[in-house]
Amino acid sequence: MPVQSHAMDRRKTRQISVGNDRTGVIRIGGDAEVSVQTMTSGSTCEIDSCVAEINRLAAAGADIVRVAVPKRADTEALPEILNQTRVPIVADVHFHFQRALEAVEAGVHKIRLNPGNIADGDQVNSVIDACSERGIPIRIGVNEGSIIERRDKKQRMEELGKFFADHRQGHLMALMITKLEEYLELFEARNFHDICISAKSMDARLAIDTYREISKRFDYPLHLGVTHAGPRETGAIRSIVALGTLLAQGVGDTLRISYASDPVFEVDDGLEMLWSLGLRERRGAELIACPTCGRIQVDLFRLVQDVRDKLAEHITVPMKVAVMGCVVNGPGEAEGADVAVFAGDRRGIIYVQGQRVANVPEEEILDRLLQECRAFQDRVNAGEARLGEKAVDILPPDPIGELGSGFDSIARGAVEQISVGKT
């Protein structure tokens, strides 16, 4: 079911379907929720490792997985791969249109073509006809890195001349859109509209501008992405700035965050972005925690990571869990969470929907917090509790009282002796 978001109006598009009864059908565009894609990192012809990676990505939450098929051995491996996986598979085709025909024959669920390296009209038409006969959609994927002609030197110089004529952003965007329009003419001439389109760039600003312009010109569903984004540490920022901006404006129907890293991270971060924007119903716990701060009174960073790992292992309902390191913001966050802990002086107070349930030493926080999360999950599943409700209002504890951290500072004369909530 699509998630209704009051924060944005989704752009109206055609809808395509990827997959079958065996894999499940993922719908892209229309009123469908935004789907998350990723791509395997190994050789497709190595069947066992490819299957293992696809299944790992699907378990992480990938709706669609793409595989590269640069060689005949890769397309020959597809039937066995499809037999051992339960997620729609896209064949990523570059340079050799024959690989697309072989992938279609193997039963793949979607084809990706790049106008930058398969431009021959007859070759493209043969792929269109094969996909039309089998009811297989095609993504037309334009990339900044492959859109400029590199074989015909004269043509390359002409295009590069236009590229540098004014300013980089405008001319490259115009070139990408022009190539896309020319390619779409082939599809529309054959009355083939089972299409998804993309126009990726390594530049977040160019990606935003290009997708905005494309969304005005075409009603095909859009596959969002920033290409060559780099390692996760920087690629996450580059990708989510662009994709989050577009999605918040209602542009985009499916996406891949691309990292030079384990593709599981692409899935994790793509889902988290959609959950944060209210475009997908959250799966599992939402964890919030303190930032770096001199007020922290426990080993918060280790605790947060341990809590995150335990929640991923044991919690499936979308409860909100707060791990706070002191009494300043802790009470407020605890009051807004289903399960929360806030700490002081090497101890933690644990609350369930505003009700204080435990006061434990630091070394017991993790186990007790997980215990309360699992018990609350059981109550939710049994219909005895509802997510997002609170039982009582939390009053902040005295910062120099039972959980206080101020005694040593007061003794040194470093802080004024004032108690919160007292007159």
C-alpha cells in the first residue's frame, strides 16, 4: 500500500511493473511507493556468489537488484540465478545489444540500456521488440560519464565545444536531455511505453536540475541516482542531498544510492531516507541518540552502536527508541519515544511510553533496554499497546540528585547549585 505523505505531492507518472508472481511484482510510478534498488558487485557468471549476494541484498530490503551482463557467460548464468532468487532482477546492458536479447530470453525482469553506448536504431528496435513481446520494461539510463561521444573525434569535439560554450551545468544538462529525447523517439515510434528513465550525474546540483527538467517534459517514472558518488562517507552526503531534495519536491519513483562500498549500505541508506521523508512505512525500530556533547555521562557512542545492533536483530515493529546521554534533552526525547533511556552519573533511567520502568547502572543499560523493547513489541503485536502513545508526562530529574552528574563540578565551584524543577 502506498504511504500517504502530507509533506509533499508526488508527481503523477505512468506506472510500470517489474517482476512476476514468483518474485513478487514491484510497481514503479503512479501511486506506488518509492522503491529501492541496488546492484551486485561481483561477476554475474559466478553463479553461487552472485546468488548469495542477491539474496543478501534482498534480505536487507532491496526491492529490485541489478546485475551486470557484459559477457555471454553472464547472460548464460541468468536462468540459474533467477531460479535461486526471489527478487526482481534487472540486466544492466552496455555496448552489446545482444546481451539484452539474451537476458530477455533468459527471463530477466527488466532491461537497462544506456543511450551513450548503444545508439544504433536497428539494435535498439530489436531490444524493444523482444521486451514488448515478453512484457518486460526497459530503463533508459543516461549517464554524465558516458553521454559524450568518445569514438568519433569530430563529433566529440563538436559536443565538447557546446559543452564548454557557456557554463558547465546548463550545457551538460541540455546534452543529457537531448540524448534522452532522441532515444525516446525510437521507443515511441514502436508504441513502447513500458519505460523508466534516469539521467545521472556525479554533481548533486546538476542531478537536481536535470531531474527537475525531465519531470516537466515526460510522464515516465523516474529512477533517481547520483553516479560516481564515491565511498559511503562522502557519497551518502552527495547522494542524499540530491535525492532527498528531489523526493521532498515529489520527484522520483525509484532510486539507487551508489557507493564504492558494500551495496548493502546503499539499501540501508536508501530505506532510511525514504522512512525519514515519510515515503515508506518504517521497518524495524527508529533509533535516535545524542550528538557529541561534553555533558555525556556514559559511554554513549558504544552504547548506541550496541543498541542499534540489538534492535536490528530483535525488533521488527517501527517503534521509536531514544538513547540519550544526559538529563538536558533526555526527558523530552524519552517522552516522545516508545522506549527510551537517558543517563547520568554512570546510570540510566529507562522509560516505556513515558512510564519509568527501571533505574540501572551503566553496565546493565543495554540488556534492560532490549528487554523493555522486546516486551513492548510483544504488547504491540498482541494489540495491548499502540505505537506513538505515552502514558504519563516525564518530569526532568534533579541534575545533582539521584542521577545527577553535578556533585564534582559543584565541589570545584564550576557550576551554580540549581536544581531543575525546584524553586
